[in-house]
Amino acid sequence: MNGSEPRHAAHESVEERIAEELVEELDLKPLADEIIEESGLNPKPAPAAAAPAEKKDDDEEPLPSMSEQIAEQLGGVRGLIESSLPVLAFVMLNVLLGESVAGLEKRQALLWAIIGSVGTAVAIGGFRLARKQPVRHAVNGLFGIALGAWLAWRTGDAKNFYLPGILLTFGQAAVLLLSVVFRKPLIGYAWGIMANRGHQDWFGNARLFRTFQWLTLLWVASLCVRAGIQYYLYAINEANALGIVRILVSWPIYAGTFAFTAWAIHRVTSAQKREALGETAPLGG
């Protein structure tokens, strides 16, 4: 037994690191204490019944509702605006300054579109930094915008501005699919890391395991739809339509998938808690 445990622990730590990185990219965040408390799978020690008014140092504020948590993790209206502005700047400048409107030569219009897009991303990061707000997502966004801008300028084609995002989305879908094939669904690891205090004990829960398997497949389908629509427009050289789709289509698909994932996990863990209470109630009587 001692010989197998270190190997398993090392194997699990690699998977958890992969899950953490994927969570960063997908922006999957915890359903956190709401799911934990309602599931009963990893409960906190019950407080003494005789002292309900007693306050403890680790008392927390009331948890927000599920819909509020989803809105917060998606970044809310501000997050949507901040992630969309650089793309919007690129699309608008490329169209308005192009030959059909302002009459600039194609490469000149592309240059100004790139400057506007990168400048917008830098301004957003600088604004957040000046207000001492987290800038990690802004930096990640700036890196993606800069890479797309470099590809667009190098090839002279505006559609390549969107290529890194398309490839990244397909890559995420591939990693998730492999995790299902090897029966290590990364949505389960994400839940364990973010909402179960790092414990991956869901492997011993057959119903949760099946739920995480098909939820991971759901994310594969969602990512493929998002990237597939964009790749189709990329293949037919519809650069401006690509930018519009990235803003107006990708976010609703992502938000819907995230909300459904939250609901599905909540439904399973709540049902298991009710079943557990039903089994133990007669013993307590």
C-alpha cells in the first residue's frame, strides 16, 4: 500500500494542476460553500445547538444566491464590457477606416484597428491597476489581443486577429474530451479544487462521477460550437462577422453552459443530501 500511495498522489497532483489551469481559462469558479453546505458531502462541523447566538471568528457573511454567484463569476456587465471592448475597437476601426467607408488602404486600416484594439486593452489594464483592482485577467486578455494583432499584421489579413482565440478554444475542448476518455473528468477536478476544499473524494461517488463525466462532455460540445462557428467565418474570410460573433454569440453560450453546470451539480448534491438525511433520521429518533 505504501508503494502505491505516492504514485497515486503524484498522479493526482498533476491532474489537479491541469484542472486549475483549465479553470483559469474557462473561468469556471466555485459554487463554493453553497454547494458544500447543501450537499453534505464535505460538511463543516455542526455548531453547538445550545449556543446559536455565539459568534465565531470565522463567521461568514450570508452567501449570495446562485444566480448572483453565476453573474459574479462571469464578470457581470463590467467583465463583459472589458473583454469585448478591444475586439469591438478592432472591428469598428477596421470597418470604418477601410476602403468602403473612409477609403484607407487595407493595410493602413488594419494598422489603426490593431493600434486601437491593443491600446484599448492596455487602457483597461492601466485603469484597473490605478484603482488597485486585480489585473490578471486584463493581462491575459492583453496577451491574447497582442498575439492576434501580431498575426493579423504579419499576414496582412484581419481574420488572423481571431485565430489564437479559435485555436485556444479547440485546445480546451480537446483536453476536456481526453479527460473523459481516461475517466478523469476535469469538471470534477475543477469542482473538487474550487468547491470541495481541494478534496477529490467524488471518485467514490458513482452518481457524482457520472454527472461530471457528462458535464465535461457538455463543455466539450459548448466549446466546439463556439469555436466551430468562428472557424467557419474564418474559413470564408468574414473577418468582421467573426468579431461580431465573438462578442454576441460566444458569451451567451458560455453563460448558459456555466449556469446549467451549476444547476446540475446543485441538483445532484442536494438530492444526495436529502437521501442521506432520510436514511439517518430514524436512527436519530
